[in-house]
Amino acid sequence: MRLYPLAMLCLLASQPVLAISFQTRLEKVQWQVEGDQFECRLAQPITDFGAGVFVRRAGEQVTFRMQARERWLGAGSATLLAAAAPWQPGRGDINLGQVSVGTSEVLFNSSQEQGARLLTGLLEGRSPLVRHRTAQGGEAIEIRLLPARFNKAYNDYLGCTAKLLPVNFDQVRQSQVGFPGGGVDLEPLAQAKLDIILNFLKADPSVNRIQLDGHADNGGNRLTNRDLSRRRALAVMEYLKANGVPAENITMRFHGERYPLAPNNSEANRAKNRRVSLLLDRAPMAAPAAPAETPAEVPAEPPAEAPAAPAASS
């Protein structure tokens, strides 16, 4: 019997689309929560694949990532969905858009909006679902997390996030303290910013170098501006030292009006230029040198003279 083209299309459309599928059996689903004051993670292992992980860093909102033990997914754009459960008739999947799949162990990181919507979906019984193509052959592939046993794990995750610091290292690594009033004393807003940095330094002692750079606007002559920038940097340094930062961890420079953030053509711009910049870094701690064993008959070499420290920039 001859099939007309329209009938043939209908027949093909009615056939199920086969896809390679990864998900953990319902009775074996487990959620894992771990973290500290810098980052919290909520993960579900996926049998024979890897894991789906919600990650929230200090100072940021949650994102979702997929980790794989082998390279199953091809590079390119995959579709991320909050899929309705089979036992929820009448509810459709929510398409959350595309994610860019790479070739490392972490296949992708979602946006913060996508991560938040996936968490909300799990609370509603939906499943995070990734649809893409395999790296070898290009067959359709689906990776699904299941919402089983989620509420208890989610409460544990919330307990972790409640202890996160307000900022992470990337957010405080380069900071600025303003002196908009034109003086050299720390204003309340400047002290509040420094207190946030101090709390981070106490939590992460590996951050052991702070460079301060004082700046001024062009309101005075060069010598006056340079002195103002020096006194502003000194005010920040003294505040840090008074709150437990070792003096040897701090270096200070001052530049006068040489490096403005904005043109000095209005009061608002001049206020932006009256500032101290802070640069935080992690420097390896030098191990104490072992005393050299010098034979008695061989005189010890005199120590090399240390180079002079560079003069402060104006």
C-alpha cells in the first residue's frame, strides 16, 4: 500500500525518540551536602555518569553544574530544563535555556538564575534535566536528577548557606575605600568596608599580603596632594593594624593626583578620586632557613647585601 507524504510524516512523528539516558534508580537516590564558610554544595550522584551539583559561593547566588567521570557530552550548547515528573499529569517541562558544554570534568556551570529556578523546581517535585548530544556519534542524551529525598537535604544546605561569609576572595581582592569629604579620616562607610575585608582575612589566613595605594584629586598643588594621599593610605593601614593585621603584611604607596578614576572636572568625579585602593594577595610563606654547616677551616662567605627598597611612587 502506498503512503502519501503527509501520512508518512504522521507515522514518523508518532515513533518514540530514543535517547541515551542517565539517572539513578529511585530507591538509590541520595543527596550530599558539604561546605564551609566559603562555599556550600548540594549534590546528587548519577549512576554511571558523575553528579549534578548546586554550588553557592560566599557573596553569590547558587549555580548548577554537571560533573562527568567520562566525556559523554559533546561540546556545544545543551538544553537545561526543570522537567515535570511522570506522576504530575498536566504539568509541562520548563525550558530554562541553554548552557555551554565544555570538555573538562565540569561540563558546564549554569547562570545564577537557572540555578535558582532548578532549586525551586526540585521543591515542586521537578527534575533538573539536561538534553544534548553524545561526544561520539552525536546520539541524543539525557541526564536527569530526581527530587526524591530532597527536602531534608535542602534544609541542611540552607543551614550551610546561613554560615557563608558575605563576600568571596574575588570580590574583595581589589577594593577601594573612599574619602569623598576630602579629609584623611575614615568615614563610617569606609570603616564598614574595611570591617568586611577584616572578617574575610580572619576567615582566610592564607591571604597574607595587602597593598595600599593612596590617591587624591587635583584640588591642591602636587606636594599637598601627595601628602593627602599618603595620610589616607596611612589611615587605612593603621585601621588594619589596630584590628589585628600584622604590619609586615602591609605595603603602602601614595600617588597624589597622578592616577584618577575619573576626570577631575566635577565635584562628583573629584570625590571618586579621593580614595585608597587595596590589593589582597596570597604570598607563599618563606620557610625558615636552616643554619649552614661551615667547616671550621673554611671561612663563611659574607651575606649578600640586600637591594634597597624602591622609593614610594608619587
